[in-house]
Amino acid sequence: MTKKKKTTQEILPWTNGEMETLLMGVISHGTEIAKIDFKTEIETATNEQKADLLKDIIAIANTFDDSYEDHGFIIYGVKAKTITGITQTESDTDKFQNHIEQLLKTYISPMPQIYVLGFETTDGKNWGVIVIPPRNNKPHMFFKDLFCTDRSRSRKRGEWFVRRGSTTDPGLPEDLALITQKQTELLLDPLRESIRSLQSRVAKTEDQYNSALFKLVERAVSAIPEKTERKLEQSGDLEISVSDNIDVGESLGMDLPTRIRHRLRTPKNAIAEDLISEAKSLREYLDGADTGLTWIPQLKNPEGNKKIIADLEEKTQGLQLSIATILLNDNKGEYTDALFRSIKILAKATEVPSGVQYNRIGEGLRYYPLALILYTIFICGVAANRGTILKQVLEIPIKHHRRSGTSAITDVYFFYYESRALFNDAYEQRWCEPVAQRIRQVINDKIGEMITEFSEPEYFFRGEFVLALTNIDKGMSGGEEADHRVPLGGLYLYMHEAHDPIVEFISENPDWFAKLYSHPLNEIFDMFDRNAHKMAGSGCIAIGMHGLKTLEHYQESLKRKIKK
């Protein structure tokens, strides 16, 4: 099936290709459940039709269901497990979404969020879906009367609805109690997380104090001549006796687990703990409501937006440089585990704090540090031939805190999509890939001199290319149709200078390269050559693809290996 091209990329747990595959499965099953509704057409010409559609939307929005990560779907252009197609009225998804949003704004409060996606079958039938993501501001209800000629379909102010299986019913007190319970739990989650974080920081401070005191006393004890016993007078009532067999931790009043931890601690442990602490600090900065990072950045403010980006880069710098140093220098893998743990801390979906105003740019902006880290990992990892580490990083998911489910870590490319306009605004430019352009500059400034194996643009485009291919591999594993198996976007699409580094890397074909992906390289390169140009943004031309035949270069590299 050929997906209808949209002008905007929706931030959902699924790409458009994944969404189409998911919905095709739902249609073939043919069963309406709590948050799935099928319609042959959606009409809004009469008040009756408006009232029915609004009733269906808020009923789904007011209902909890763990299926499909608590998302609701009104699938239209479908009848009896078959795609029948729709009229031209609904085929313009952008206009259709704006129309529905205006109806919701006029009659419903709080207004639920919706996304309209359109698709097209191979025989030209248009169909689509209204996606209703989960929100924490239930219940959604009519705040304005909507009168109909058929009085039974009129809606009164204060009416609200829920789904019970495949039926839509008026909301009852027990439904409100359930909503209140669920939302209370969601509101408490950030508080619990803050308490855990505070406890962790207090414990770390206490641990650092005990460690310093332990080392101080231990040094004092070691300076005492053998076979002597004396008392070290301390301020207050603390009095420590030392001898040949003294347990310093016990004398300081430490419990047994603490004494064991201090005895086992090594400089490596301390560095690993600091790396993880750096990741936690960055995560707290991104999640907080009052950390100084705005949730509602505005365009047409170049200086202000440039500062926002600079602050994010400053907060990320310590973790970024540390990860680069590990990948480029830790040949024994002593800090690999700590590296993975720090990435897992950062790999979490953006969750807007309760009661905080936000926009899509503010949400997307919070994925920039993870994108910067992921680029750093692949650029340094490719330069240092850390194929095993790269493969393990790809297995780390982005976790969604307030709803079940995960996303691939490489989906960060789609999650930060809405923030691209801010980067172009900040630097007063019109780059097709403004985030990647900025990342390239940061990597060149901060860690370029650390990469001794290659120079710019070699190291950047080698790493970006290997990273881009991961999305093709993911699409193949997810069963996406061939036309939807696209690489991640990147600067390589638009830069002639990317050509030689990519060709040289393919020609070298290091042993770890083929092992990085779940599918054969020849199949991945075939998909890349066929589909890479599709990732070019609106008004952008993929000139970097001119003459780049990756499958052909790969096959030639295999022939050279055989001859050797």
C-alpha cells in the first residue's frame, strides 16, 4: 500500500508505516473494542452528525485501556473487515483534522488531542484514522449545548460518555471514581520519582562523606608504627582506638553493608557512579517544571532560542565527552556497563509535568540531548570499531513512563521532529536537517580532536550513515512493506561531501558491520538505494544521493575480499 504523503510528522508511538500495519491488522480482525471504532464515512454536515462524532471521540478519550498503549482509533472508510474507501471530503487529512479540532474547541472541555492520518490502498481507495492519544485531563465533556432536530441526539452541557466494550454509554459516578483514581496515580508518579531521586542524592552525599572520613582515618591508621596501639582524639565524644587489626569502618559506626561497600569500592566504581550521576542530573533537568528549560519555546526569537540550545548542550557536554572517551579509549571495556546504564537513564519519553503549559516544540526539544548522545555513540563507535557496543545500544528502548510500551532508541529522530523549526529560527537558516547540522558542529567542536583515526567529514558521515541504516533494519523486522523501509534522515542526504566517506566505509566493510543488523547487508543496501531519497524534506533535494549506489559498492567489496 502506498501511504498518503503528509506535510507534518506526528509524534506518536508509531511511525506512519507502523501505524498503517497496525491498523490493517485491526481491520482484518474486525472487532470493535473499548477504544476502537469503525465507520464507513464520517460526516459533519448536520448537528446530528457533529453530536455523534463528538460523543464517540470523548467516549474513547474518557476510557482507559492498556491495548495499543491506551490510544484510541476511529477508523473510517471501513466496513465488515474490508476497506471500502471514503469520499473526497475526508481525503485531505490536514483540513479534516483542523475541522474536527474546531468542533472540539467549540463544544468540548477539556479539549482532547487528536491526530488524523490518511492512507491509500494500491487500488486507489482512500481511508484514514482519527487517533486519540491518552491524556490526563479527563473527563472530557460537553460544555455547550448542541441542539439537533432529532432531540434524542442533542447533547446538553455537562454530558460526558465512556466506552464499555463496543458500546458508548453516559458516564456514571463509578466511571468518575475510576478516572480520579487513575489520574491521582499519574499525578503521584512524578512526586514518587522526585522522592526517589532526592533519596538517591542524599544517600550519595552521605556515602561520599563516609568514604572521605573512612579514607582519612585509614591513612592515619596506616601511619602508626607496627605493634602499637593508641587513641586518636576526635572532636566531641568520638574516640577511635586503632591497632594492628582495627576495622576503621566499624570504629566509625558504619553498618556492615556500608563497610563492605567501602572495602570493595575501587576508582573504577567511583568513575562509573559519577557517569550515572551525570545522566541522572541531565534527566532531571529535562523533566523538571522549573529547571529553567522552557516548555513553551516560541519562534521568531533567535537569540532566546540560541541560548536554549546552548544551555541544553552545556548540560549534555559532561555525559557526551565521557561517553566519547569510553568508546575511543576503553579497550578493556571497564566502563561499558556504566555507559549502558547512563544511556538507559536518558532514554525516556518526554512526559509533561502536570499543570504545565507546553507546545510540541517544547516536547520535541527534550529529545535533543539523546539525539546528540546517539550521534556521538555511532560516530565514535564506528571510528573505534565498537560494533558490539553499537549493537547493544540499539537494544536499549525509549521507555514511556505514564503509559505502557517502548520505542526503539533510533525513534528519537522522529520524536525531536517538531523542534527542527526552533533550530532554524535560532541560527536564522533554512537547513533541511537543522538538528543534524547543529549536532555536526557540536561534535566537531567538542570531540573532533579526540578522533585520531579519521578527520571531518570522514568520521561524521561514516557514523551517520551506519546510524541511518538501522531504521531500514527495524522496518524489515517490523514487517513494513518495501516502500516504507526507509533510513533515518540526515545530512548525508544533502551533502556531496558525504559520498566518499560512505563509499570508503562500504569498501572497507569491517567484520562487525554485517553483524550490527538483523538482516543481510545486501538487502538493507537495496532498500537504501530505493528509498533513501524519500526522507528528503519538503522543498529539499537529496543531492547527496546522486551517484551513491551502496549495493553496487558493497558487492564490489565482497568480490575484493574473495580475491584476497
